Amino acid sequence: MPGPYGSRPAPHFPINHLVLAVPAVPAEPPPALICIDAGHERTPDLSQEPIGPGSRILKIKDGGGTAGEAVVVLQLAWKTRKLLLERGLRVVMTRTGSEFIRGSGGNADRAAFCNRAGAALMLRIHADGSSDPSRHGASTLYPALRQGWTDDIHASSKRAAGLVQRALVKATGAADRGLVARSDMTGFNWADVPVVLAETGFLTNPRERPLLTSPAYQRRVARGLAEGAAAFVQSAR
């Protein structure tokens, strides 16, 4: 019976002429990157910067925060970084010491640093203060909707704020002061990546100050921040 080539012999293909089609294996995307911004710094900077791109409204770059805040939030930032790295995420920090040295020191520069890093989330860590020492609890701030400034990150930032706030309150047992939309924060208005600011408690409260300066409680705060941030970036992938 004739073969597929009739009476002709089957063609011979040298083995080195064979081309094997191997399906390409898509590269795994790198782990999400969190940009941690420990608020304020040791030296206040009373010079001013525009509150948002193209704005004529100016705001002080860094009024110094509540007494002791710059130290406490840096301690929280390092603890949060450790937990995020243990989860396999990547982390960069706007400051690793007492001063912000990556630019002019303002919140616009902090936002620009996180923008350049391509962060999946800018996690700003602060501690609150009030003239009323009875005020206590934790809240999480996110950018209010403003066309041309925050319209591209408003929805995702609000979702991140909800996850961070829920995890922070669960981890610490702090009073839940909820979510707060802010239109007046330079670090929000210059951000091009999702951004939240966690007010982790009141340093002016006689009960919360010792907690916020305690390494054990700081680890609880860091656990909440890390869990909330990780939940957000993992849900966004």
C-alpha cells in the first residue's frame, strides 16, 4: 500500500533541523511593593510647598507633629517593614533615620518618592495629638476626591483605608475612630499611587502614650498595619 508520499521515499529531515515549539512560561510578576512613610522628622521644616499640583495654596512642609511622634512612628515603620518582608512583599521607606534626606523634606517629595518607586500602596504612619487629653483611638485617612489630583487613586485608597483600619483596630483593640477623607493633605494630593495615613493613637492621651511607646504594643500596631496593607495589595493583583 502506498505510503503518504506515494511511491516516493519519505523525506529525511536531519535532527538538527527540527524546531521544537516550547510554550513560553509567563514570568512571575515581582511581589507588590509597599512604600512606608514614617511621618515628620526630627527637625521641623516651616518652609512651604503647594498643597497640590499647580495650586497657589501653600502649606508648611513639616510642623513637627505631636511631641515624640517622629520617633514613635519610625519605630512603628521598622516593625511594619519587618512583617511585610516576612510576607514576601517588597518595602521601601521614605526615611530610615531621624531625617528625610531624599529631597526638600516636604510631603510632596515623600509622595514623589513613592510614585517613582511604583508602589502598590503608600502607607503613611502617624500618631495623633489633641488639646483634649481624653481623645483616644485610631483612624485611617485617605484622599478625598478631587478631579485632576486624586480622581485616579481615590477609590483604591478608600478601599485600602478600610482594610488597614479594620486590621489595625482588630490587632490593637484601640477605639475605632473610622475613616476620614481629607482634601488638605499635601502627601495625598501629590500621590499617583494609592495612599492612606494611619493615625495609630493619641500621644496626648495619658493611656495611649505609654502604649504607643511600648515595644509590645508597637508590634501589635505593626501587625495590624502589615495585615491591612498586605490584604489590599494582594486583592489588587
